[in-house]
Amino acid sequence: MSIGQRKAIGWAALLVLLAVGTSLRVWSAGATPLWEDEAESSINAQTILDQGIPTDHFLGQPIYENVMFRSWPEHEEYEFKDLSYSGRGVVAYHGWLPLYSIAGSMALFGQEPDGLMGSLTPQHSPDTLIRRTAVPRVPAVLFAVVFMVLMYLLGRSMGGPAAGWAALVYAAVAKKNVYYGSQARYYSLTLMLIAGSGWALWGIARRGRWRDYIAGALMLVLLFHTHITSCLGMCLVGAVSLPWHRGHGRVWLKRGVLFLIVLAGTLPWVWWTGFLDNTRGIPAAWRMQGFWAVVYEYLTQRPVELVLFFLGVAAASLASWFGGRMPRRVAEAFGARRGVYLLASVWAGVMFVTFAGCMPAASFFTTRLSLMIAVPCMLLAAMILSSTAYLVSRRWAVVLAPLAVLVLLALTGRLLTERAPAGLADRFEAIRTVMGYLQDAGLPDDTRLYATPNGHLVMTYYTGLPIQSVAPIRKTFLDSYPGPVVIIRKARYAPPPDIVEVQALARDAGVAMDEALAGDWVERIYGRVQREEVVGDVASVSPAIERVPDYLVPMVERQKRETKMMRDMLSWHVSSALMFRGYTIRTSPNWWQTYQYRFVGPDARSGDNVNYADRVRSAVAVALPRGRCMVYHCPPIGPGE
């Protein structure tokens, strides 16, 4: 095969893998509606379109997206400020670059920022849901394409052609990478810039040209404005790699220029936004009880990353100590890359330590740790598997290494295996139900609209209505506000029964039941758990709790058992997070009350002590059909009440 033919096959393989990776992300981006954090970023992007910078107000009210921590004694309605925003009224907790990319996508596709309307009816119809979901996610997919290319280049330059192909396959099809590359968040851009920074730092270590230093500086500046903790980690990685480029000409001048560019690209933002004042006093994760237990559990529950780290260190150490006594083939496969193995392992270790030492408690979730160490771990996997493939067959290593990556991902459950949804509309059913209720409710203009966090962000984004989080609201304000109050409470319940099974139970009992009546009973049984849970807390529930025929009672009991099982599983999953250590999480209210009030006494603000408990005693609690939401419709307070 000629060189030209090999190049043509290489380009074709590259384009096919990029197309596969992009298709997976496009499918993932359209499979589900925006979740809470994505809605937050999309709302921040709308403030950019409206005011030029990401500010702390939207639709005339403060934006709440984080834990309650800072008191607001001078405000009548709000008891707390949100720590995501500085005293200057701008975003300071998150990087701005992803927000501007989402705003740019909105502008490109003609999506204008929402404004206050004269009535409390949704500004957007259910027909816009898919479009309003896809537009904010477009930048993530584009960043993911660049990320895949960078991983190929990084793997190839550090580990050879086989490592480049292996790294590209890992980046393209791994389940977590697909998820990161299809979310309207900072994830995809962070991965891209970590890979870009690593490539630039490797260029500095290997060649030390002016262009390498300038590229490294620009990558670090962009990474700072995307994910500050990752930027700090990459700066530390750059410091650790200094011995690799000490022999370069004019090295201190180049380092000085890099340092000055990074300072010039970051310090003005730090000063102008009030970032340092804003971060002062925010609880650090490493100070919390249970921190080391969470770190240990992460390492034991994700053995692949741990094994890759130690394999990289072992390969570098053995090649250095025993390289002269190894068989020639083994020395060629592993010994020639011993410095690269060591550098990639140190890279992963530094990012891990940076996350553990610098991440605020409110953001200390292991999925975000996985984001920071993803690139060096993928690189280690690609290099180890490519070196192993080289031992098997030098000629076919470029084919065997990517196949080995697929086997590794399959064996560790990291391939995307979920089937495509039958219809996108089904995934948006809960949001459509809320929109339909608000459209038909005919709420007076003086109604206060609240929702449990952080579902209020999703509802605000999709409806265009000022739906505020109920968490920061003063209890005294809720108890005394004279106008109507509507509180939308998210809930977690087991999936509804099957219509066919309802008809079968009726048929066995000798009752004729058509599909329409069976569907009605499915709705009643599904919503019954919701209504029974709140019946003692409110004035009435709607629909009223009806008598269930004897032949359907077993299905009601099964629905309760399945709901309990689902919540037990949620409790087990959530309890591994640092913020929930020491607390039992069984329901959605348990989740948000513990998280939001973690540093201001959750026990005194949860359950029967939640701020809206007294106001909803006069409410009609409406269980929305198949919407997994309960709406507390609280009437106005009359004179003397």
C-alpha cells in the first residue's frame, strides 16, 4: 500500500470517527429536555443578550441557583442572596466563556431573551420545547468535535499513531464524553481546553518554540474563563513539567511572557467582578466532615482511573530502572515513552489533588472530578493499550489499539447503550403538563409564582415566566403576602402502571373496560401516591381521592412499593455525595432542603418546618397528570387572616 493510499484511509477513518462521535452527541442533545444546571446557564446567556454581561437578575427578580449561605436582612421577601453572584451583580462562581457561547448560539438562531409580560401565562408554546432545548446545546456539540481532534493530536504526538487513534475512539464514543459533549454547560468546552492546554504544554516541553508558549498562555486564559479550578490544575501541571524544557533557548523570557499573558487575561476580570470578595467564606469541601470518605469511595468505585494512574507510574518506573535488561520489543513499546507515561500520570494526579483541595463544598460532586481528570486518563489508556498492541503486532497496532479501547469501554460499562426514545415529545411530557396548567390557570397578575429548587430554573426558561425558587423566601413573607401564591413542587414517583395490565385486571374481575377508561384509572393510580402524601398538609387535593375498585387495589399497593424502592435507590445514590453526609434523603423535598440549607441549619428548615408549610394549609394541592409535579394553589389572604 502506497503512502498516498495510507493517508487517504487515515483521513477517511478520522472523518468517520468524528461523524460517529458528533452523531452520538446530536442524538443525546435531543433526547431529553434541559435539566436544572443547563437551564441556569441558558438563563445566564439570556441576561447577556439583554444586558451584555451575565447578571444576577432575570425577568425582574434575582436568579437563584446555589446553596443558601449569605443572609439578606434588608430585603422583605428574600432571606438569602445567592453565592453564585458577586456584590457587583454579575456571575462570579462560573466562567463566562461557556455562557457567551450559548448566548451566541441563541443570537445566531434568532432566540431572543424573554421579557416581562402583562399576564402570567407562558410566553412560549409546547411547540418550541425541542428548539429551545437544542439551541443552547449547539456550542457543546461543536466544542466536542474540536475536543476529539485535539485528543487525536495529543495522543499521536505523545504516544505515536496507534495512541492517537485509540485516544480518538475513547473521546468519540465513551458514554461520559458523549454526555459532556451534549450539555448546555461548561463541560464540553472545559474538556476541549484541557486537551488544548495539554497539547500546548507538551509542545513547550518538546520543542519550546515561541508559538508553543503563546498557545499555552492563550489556552490557559480561555480555560480560566471556562472553569477556574481546571485552569489552576493545568497551571500546576505546567509547573511540574518545567524540568522537561529547561534546555530551551531564552526559556526564562518565554516563561515570563507566558506568565504576563495569563495575568493580563485573568486579573482584570478577577478585580472587576469582585471574584475574591465573593469567594471569601464559601465553605470548602476539604473542611467538611466525611470528605476523606468521599474521596476514598470515588477511588474504589472508579477503579479504571486508579488502575490507569498506577499503570502509568509503573510503566515509567520499570522502563527507567530496567530498560536495559528488557527484551528489545518491550523496551521499544514502553521504554521509549517512559517520560510520557510519567507526565500523563502526574497530570491526572495533579488534577485530582487540585479538585479535592480547591472545589467548594456545594460543587463537590464526583462527576465534576471525572471531568477534570478525563483527558489524562484517556491519554494513559490510549498509550498503555497502544504499547500493548505494539507488542502483539507492530504492523497492526493502529487497528488493535482502538479495538482494545472499545473492549475496555464495553467491559467497564462506558459505552453508550441506551436505545433511542420512541418519541421526543414523551421526554418533554412533564414540562408540557406544567405549561398547560399555567396556560389554563388564569392566574391574577399579583400572584407570586414559586417552585422548589432547582426546577424553577427549568420552568422559567421554558415558560418565560418569573418562577422563583421558594428556598430563599422568608417564611414571614409567605405567611403574610396578601395575594395568591402558587408553589410548584417537583416529586419523584415510580413510572405509572400499564394500561394493558389495568384492562387485564378488570377483565379477570369480570369488568369490561375500554382503553379510555383504563387510561383514566392509570392517571388516578399514578397520582394517588402524590395526593395521599399531602392530604393532611393542605385544605384539599385535586382530584379528590376516590375509592379504588377491589381488583385494582393490588396495583395501588404495588405503585407505593415501587415508589419506595425508587426513593431508596435515590437515597443510596445521593448519600455518597459530600453535601448529604449525615442526612437521610428519601424524597425530592429532602434533597433540595438538605442541599439548599446545608450551611444554615437544614433540620430547622425542612419537613414540617419548611418556609411554605403554614401558607399551604389553605391551599388546593393539584396533582398534575403524569407531570410528576404537585401545585399548591394558595388563595389570597383576606382581612384579619
